[in-house]
Amino acid sequence: MNRTTRLLLSVLAAVALPVYAQTAPAKDPAATPGIDKRQAEQQKRIDQGVKSGELTAKEAARMEKGQERVQKMEDKAKADGKVTAKERARINQAQDVQSRHVAKEKHDRQHDRNHDGKRDRPGRK
């Protein structure tokens, strides 16, 4: 190999290696980090509502059941190894519905502030 060829190969290697190193791995088509994060946030909202007494035990159980339905939708969508845009949209819509349910139940006038499992009467703490 002559000197010019070696110089050309070293220049090509210097340019190609950083580009090759920066190539991102293929994205997992079944990955749903946004959906998972939102599920976790919803769960925290429910737990916080129970802790503060804004949600009664019955309301919390209903919210948990709704979260399970959304999780089943996600599991079903992942079953074939790819979550399509349409499936993501349906899951997102179901999460929107659950979010509204949690907000509605947390802000109604039913409370269990003493955590005895019974709904407190209005005006009592």
C-alpha cells in the first residue's frame, strides 16, 4: 500500500467511525414509555387521594379497576410485538377518560378523612 492510499483510508476511517458510533439502535415498536409513565402518574394520584381522604375506599377501588382496564388494553396491543399508532391513540383516549374520572371523584364532596372505610358526612372532619 502506498502512502496516498494509507492516508485516504485513515481519513475515511476518521470520518466514518464517529458516524457509525452515533447510529442509534432500532426503536422497539412495542415500547410504550409514555403510556407507562402516565399509568404510574395516575396511580400516584389515586394513592394520594386515598391518603388525603379525597377518595373513599369504594371510589379508589373503582379507579383501580379502570386502571386495570387500561393496562389490559396496553398488554393486548403489545401482544403482537408492535403497538400501532391507532392502538396508542385508543390507549391514550382511555387514559384521558380515567384521568377525568379520578379528577371528578377527588373533587366531589365525598370524603373519608378519618380513614375508617366509611364516607364522612358533609360538614364533619
